[in-house]
Amino acid sequence: MTGKKFFRTPQFVALIWLCAIVILWESSAFMIADVLQDKMAAIKLPYLHTVLLTIAKNFPMLIHACAITASRAVLGFLLGTLIGFLLAILMSLFVSVEKMLYPYLLLSQMVPVLGLAPVVISIVRKAKIGPFVIPASDITRVIIAAYITFFPVATNMLAGLKSVDSDKKKLMFSYAANKATVYRKLMLPFSLPYLFSGMKISAPLAVTASILVDSLGAAEGIGYNLTYALYTGSYQIFWASVVFSAAMGILSYYLVVVLERVCLPWKPVQKGNGRKNS
């Protein structure tokens, strides 16, 4: 790869953005701490290098907390994706079901998660599966993550199913294909990009939902670290947890992007110069 081509790659653009964020963070911290001499500078915005040192010192603890939160977020994300997928198919099959369900789906999204999570926490009880006891906080994480996930998946998948050209469907029916065959060979493959679009929206939201439940009633996880650090005045740990929380959300998005490229190798990839590469 020549130097001229490298400057047009997404990797170079990402590097530029990373450098800009680092410079902006360090200069803002310098302005607050050294120019304005704010005594609360360590709370408002510490230097990035001190946050990175804190991460290095507490890396095993932070990784363990992220693993706890991420594992529950993944379960909720998978459950919500399945529910959204099935709802979309059901609504595409029966117009009456769509007219009946869609307003309630919209209404469900009007309930703020911050208000819903404490209600779910108060209702859910720990579950016992054989010798294993699942804490109520873990079940709540999964429920809230699934609740956040299902709506974007359902609406995007439904849009994909509705976007299939009617002439193609008529052609398949003219060859005596039944409805199951039409869905399996035409409509579902056509709507998969829409499904992944919904999943890319939902993945970071599922992580955020799991972190929120951590902060409300869990005994471990990255959200618990955030709350505990605030109560104890461990602001370096707080900011280190914030960085890890952001990294988890970004990573969840790109994991779905990678999964999309694996599952849909035929989908054109949008390049930085606006052209498409098949």
C-alpha cells in the first residue's frame, strides 16, 4: 500500500480522530487544572495519562467487571434480537397483528429505562437451575438489555421484509412456491442487512442497559464500579471505568459489523471515497 492510499483508508481517519480526542482531552484537563486551578479538576476531568495509569494498575479488576457486565448484555442482546426477529416475521405475515402490536411496541419505548429498571429489580427474584443460583441482578440485566434490543431489531427487520419487490414475490408464487419457501429463499435473505442495521443500533444500547442495572442494584460489574467509585471518592477508578464502558459500547458495535461481513459476504462495503467494493 502506497503512502497516498494509506491517507484515504478508514484506519488513517480513525488514527486522526484518536489523536484529536487525546489532544482535546489533555488540553481541556490542563485548562481546568492548571489554568483555572479548579480544586475539583480530578473529578471533572483528570489528565488522560493519569486515567491510563489507573487502568494499567487496576486492569485485572476492570477486565473482570467488564466481563460480568458484557456477558449479561450479550445474553440480553441475543434474547432481544430473537424476540425482535420473530415479531417482525409475525407482523409481516399478518397485517392485523402489525396494526394491533405496533402501537404498543412504540408505547413500550416511551418508558425510560432508568424508571423501568428499578421496577424490574423489585419484581425479579433469584432463580435456581439445578445446583446453580442465578442472582436477581443478573436476570434483571438480561431483561433490560433484551427490552432495549428488541424494538430496533423488530422495526428494521420489518422494514426489510416490506421492502422486497412484489414482482419477485409474484414470480416465485407463479412457480408454485409456498409462503414458507418465499420467506426462506427471498424475503429473509433480502432483509438480513436490515436486521444487522437494527443489531448495530441495539448492541451498544444493550451494554448501556447492563451498566445501568449494575449501578442500581448489582454487587459487581462495571456499573457497580462507577457507583462505588463515586461514593468512595475514587475518581481515578471512576474515570477508568468510564473509559472501559465507552470501549465496551464501541467494541459491541464493531463485533456486529464483523459478524455482518461474515454472514453477508455479498453485501457491498462502503469505502471512504464513496465508491462501493463488491
